[in-house]
Amino acid sequence: MAQTVRGVIARSKNAPVEVTEIIVPDPGPGEAVVRVQACGVCHTDLHYREGGINDEFPFLLGHEAAGVVESVGAGVTDVGPGDFVILNWRAVCGTCRACRKGKPWYCFSTFNADRPMTLTDGTPLTPALGIGAFAEKTLVHSGQCTKVDPTASPAAAGLLGCGVMAGLGAAVNTGAVGRGDSVAVIGCGGVGNAAVAGARLAGATTVIAVDIDERKLKWATGFGATHTVDAAAEDAVERIRELTDGFGADVVIDAVGRPETWKQAFYARDLAGTVVLVGVPTPDMTLEMPLIDFFSRGGSLKSSWYGDCLPSRDFPYLIELYKQGRFDLDAFVSETISLDDVEAAFTRMHRGEVLRSVVML
């Protein structure tokens, strides 16, 4: 039977979010209802509220979540009631051209639930990234549920569902950081600091954190940065070169996603180095550079989608590292809040006052 629960919606562009009752239907074939325990407040949710993703209002916000499977629909065998899961927004299909090539992290036909969640008047909701987890319960495709160790903290585990995985994966998966590498990370919010942590996990010996906010640079040091650069006070490209014997870093990760920061990343890498773009640009941003500069350098220019992760592979592994004390997920949780505090959390996030606010349910 359909259930009525509380959830956070964005009803129209730039309007404050509101907490209201929503209807969660029973799971259909291949679907699961998940009782949400924790959900991080991510910039992507703010982009939805501001109309920066699309105009399919009203949105049910929230996507960076962990919880417990309550019920499943017909044909679901990979998860069942009582399983502790992290929700993911790339439930791979297994049959598209990327999956057939053995690169499922690029899956072009990911799954979402077919049945809509609605307002009490029947208005269909668009769940953020196909999840919609600022709610007491949500309906997702079963492939969006990744089972992990149930003793992990939901507040910490849920962050793997988006921001932390995006940043860490940008270093480990996309950038292929290796032992002894030098890495520079431009932008040290939640995603950037996850990239710093990922670079250290992968064995980088020089990890340079770049930002214009002293507080964020302090956070980066806590996650393993060996050097920090205040880009408001000095030339970031020149300083990165100084710290890498004049060559530039092996891997430079742009966790901001602006033309200015991408250019910094490009010129701060070694001649055969790698640039990874994981910060999300807006559709109006453009880039103009001399083509000869591309021709005169080797290496790679890459974009990182969701940290090029495979949830079924990466989430359990990272939770195991967390349980062993080798990856401090708890350090990303700046505060825990209620559903009623999401709008205020957006303000604190926009001001750079927190790494992650986490809604606890």
C-alpha cells in the first residue's frame, strides 16, 4: 500500500524549499522502497532548486543517502528487506555499448524507478538524480541500492553516494594517481577534499591543495595535503610548479569547474600530465585557448563522471577502508540536521562554512 511521508521539495525556480507530505507507492518490478537514515546536502540539490539542471519542477531533493531496504518489487534478488544500502545514481544496465565494452562506469542507460512519487494532490515529483532522499522513505530502482557493512555510520556512508565518491574517484579512478605521483587539487570543498584524500590513499607523495579560503585549506591539510596554496595571494600555477621541481604536477584535479580554474589545471600539469575536471560547469561557460598549447603537450584531459565509479565495486571497498580506520569518512560530516533545516544548510554550504551538512531521519 502507498505510504505518506515527509519530504523536502523545490516547487519552483529559486523558491525556498519546503517540507511537505509526499506519496511513496509500493515498489513495482525491479524497484525498492528504502527507509532513509541519512542524506547529505549537496551542491547538486541547490542546482536543482535554482533551475540549473532542468525545469521539471517540483523536485524531490536529496540524493547522497544511506538507509535500509523496506520492501522490494517482483524480480529483485540483489537486495532485500533489512539490507543496509548506499543509494547511487548510476545503476548500470549491463547491456548498453559502454557496459558491453567492459566500462560500466560510463553506462549510457542507467536505471531509475518507473513509478512516480507524488504530492498528496497527485502531482508527480521529479526525484533529484533519480533518488529523492530528503524524505523519510524513497522509491528507487533496486540497482540504485548498494549493500554495504551495516555497522557503518549512515551519516558517513551516505556521502559515498555522490560528493565524496566523485572527488575520491577523480583521483583514484579517472586520474589513475599512482605511488610517488604529485597531485594538485584546485578547489577544496567536499569534492576537492575527497580528491585530496583519494590521492593520499593511492600513494601520492606530493599533494597540493589550492583554494582562496583559508578554512578550506586547513581542511585539506587534515585530509592529507602536503602543501597548500592560497590562490588569492599568489599565482597558483607558478607555486604548483615550484613545488614540483619546476615541472608541474603529474595529475591536476579541477574540483571547481570554471574556465579560470580549468586553465590553471592545464598549465599547472607536467608536459605529459593529466587534467581531471570533476567540478561541474554551468551550460553558459566557454573556454578559449591557443590550440598550439594543446598540441605542444602530451598527457590526458579527462572529465570525471561520478568519479568513474562502479558502486558495486567501490562502495563496499571504501566502507571497508573506513571501518579499518584508513579512510576518515566521518571527517566530511560538518553537522547533522533535520529535514526542516535544509534551506538554512544551503546557505551555509553556499558560504563555504561546511564540508557537508547531513540530514538525519
